Amino acid sequence: MARKDPTAAAMASSQLAAVCGLMLGMLVCGLDASIVNIILPTLQTVFKVNVSQSMMLATIYLTMLASLQMLFGRCADIFSASKVFLLGVIVFLIGSVGCALSFSFAHILTGRMVQGIGGAMLASSFGAVILKHVAREKTGSTIGIVLMIMSVGTIVGPPLGGYLAEHFSWHWAFLINVPLCLIGIGALLVHLRAVPARERKPFRSRLSLIDIKGGVLSILMFSSFPIALATVADSGWRSPQVWGLLLLFSISLVLFVMVEKRAEHPLVPLSLFGDQGVNILLAIKLFLLMVVNGVMIVFPFFLTRSVGMTASQAGVTMLANAIAMAIATPLGGKLTDLYGGKTIQAIASGCLALIAAGTLMLPASPGQMTLALVLALFGIAVAPLMVSSTTLLLERAPKGQEGVFSALNSLSVSVGGSLGLSLFASLYMFGSTGKSGVAAAQGGFSLALVGVVVCAVLLMAFAVFFMKREGRAPSSVTEHVRS
């Protein structure tokens, strides 16, 4: 009987531990993006603040998550993606405990900020960990599983948070992260122990490789832009705050490009954007997240104001989309590994465009089962698109820049989501202008849905163009990074 290679067995155990750590880290990241929203009214009462102040608990988490990703992506390349991810879990744990032990609003707000910093570390480095420590033929499957776990966290967050706040205490919405983080830390330590030690430069020498100016400007850019778009959805384009934030974003962007061109060790090498394939994939990600947010924004209004569902009925109906997406995501990863990301991306984008166009033909008052089916079909089409586009983008990372590409991938999700929120909220409001009641809801829904169709068709065009440009052969551009 042949003996198993101990080195191969150790590497397999290390990969398994890494994937377990990734799943738990991304689970708490997804969980806390949604679990707090449902208990905001409770927190508003407990800390005696107004609605606007309580909303800051959600805003500060998402702002830190978006604004710090490029900086931590670069850190993942300099210091080790696995160590940055591990540190992210530890920081997230500290933030969760801080929130649970809060005795004032300033205290819990600080805890949410710390959680956002930890979340940015997790989101910006998880792709780099997969690229460096998971076998090439399992990349898509692993990404699919990790994204599925993250989406599960997002799905169960609201009902779990509501249950904990009602039957126990709001503190448990944060304390539930503690055992998950501790298990994740243990798994990542097992993984790191098995990773062969490599000769590295001294810490101070590596620290000098971080582009501080570029990091500060990237934080200004990716905090001002999402907040500006969120303000558009709330206050419209005439708000002075919107134009002030967009001006700050524009100035930061111009300065960022100037700094990166001259930097000896740029945060993001601008030469990366000379690769047309990278630009196309980023465009696909942006349009995809715009479509996802369009569906998630306009359907609840249509369900409650046009169809006449209660809030709970609308919530159950919307779950069809999330559940279908969670189920289809690992399958999308497997198909990506088997048939190549380019093919799956093109086919799934075509299906998404057809489903979006078909939704335009819905009757004025469709049944709940029909609507649940439509939402489930959206989820089934989006899932393989999410996995294949993520895999294709990460696979284009040159050696030593896996963290930067991982951050670009996660950042495209944040920016695309913000663009979708602003665009479809504006379309809905414009379509409902001058109308009232059911007519306003139907007018807003119809115009916003046309926007979803346009985005889906553009996404499909980019996906087909990418497939023709790159050819149908599976890519092997990342073989050199897994050593």
C-alpha cells in the first residue's frame, strides 16, 4: 500500500484550514453588513439618538469597508495576504466586543468603525489568499463557496438580529461574532503554521514600500464617492452636500493619479489599466452590481405599493432571490472551473439580460409565486456571473500584485452598489413624478426596470466582447503565483 506524501498532506491540510478561515471571516463580514440594520430602532432608543444619528452605525461601517480596501490590498502584497486576513479577523473581533460592551453612542460608533476597518482587511485580501494557497483547478469552486457563505451571512442577518434583540438583548447581535472569529483565527493560525517560511525584508524596509500619500488620497476618494451617491438617493442632485462630496472625489482622483505616476512604489500601478481585459472585467463587475442593487431597490417598492403586499410578505418574496443566489453560487464556481470563466460569464450574462427583459412583460398585479420565481431567476443568473467575473479578474493578477487585484475586485462591488443605489433610486423617483398611489409605484418601477434591462444588456455586450477578445481557452495566467 503506497504511503501518502507527508508534504502533500500538510499542504492539503493548510489549504483546508485557509478555506475554513476565509469562510468564517467573510461570514462575519456579510453578517454585520445586515444584522445591525434591523436593530437600528432598538439602538436609537437605547442610546437616545435621532434616526439620522442611528443610521451612522450602518454608514460608518460601509464607508470604512470601501475606503480602506486599496490600502490593505497593497499591504496584503507587502506583508502576506494570509496575515492581513488574520489581522482583519482579530480587528473585527475587537470591534464586535467593543460594540457589545458599549455604554454610549460614541462608544458603539467607534466599535462599528473598528469593525469596518477589520472588514476592509478581510474583503481586500480574501482573493489574494485564494490565489496564493488554493490549487488553480479549484479557484472558481473556492470563490463560489466563500461568496455563498458571505451571502448566507447577509441573508440571515436581519431575521437573526431581530430575534436576538427581541428574545435576548441587542448585545448578542455583536457577541455572536466572537465564537465565529475565534474559530476563524484558530483555522488561520493552523494554515500559517503549515506555510513554508520565506526570506523576507525587515519590517521597516517593507513598511517603506507603502505609498502613504496614495493611501490617504484613496481613502478620500472611496469615502466621498459612495457617500455622495447615497446622498443623491436621499436628497437628490440639488443638495450642496452632494456636489461638495463629488468635488472632493474629483480633486482626490486627480491628485491620486498624479501621485501614483511619480511614486516609486505606487499603491496601484496605473499600468494595470493598460490591460484592456482588466478594464472590461471591472466594467462587467460594476454593471453587475448595479443590476443587483437595481433589483433589490425597486422590487420592494413594487411589491408593497403596487401589488399591495405587507412588509413581511414582501420580505419573504425577496428572500427567493437571496436563497436562489446562495444555492447557485457554489454551482457557478464548479462550472467556472470546468468550462472556464469566459464561457460561463457570457452565457450567464445573456440569461440575465433575457430575464430582465422578460420582467418588463409582467402584468400590473402578478401573483406572489410569479414574483418569487422572477426574483429566483435573477438570483440564479447573477450567481455564476459573480463567481466567474471575480475569478477572471483575480486570475489576471501579476505575481506580487494579488492583493491589489483582490482589493480592486471588492472595491468594484462597493462602487457598483453605490452607483446602482443612486441610479435606480433616481429613476424610480423620476418615473413616479406627477403620479400618486399605485400609478406612481408602477411608473417608478417600470422606468427603473428599463434601467436594469439597459445595464444587463451592456453587461452582456462586455462579456461577449471579452470572450471573443480573449478566446475560449481556459486561462493559466496565474499558475506562477501558486508556489
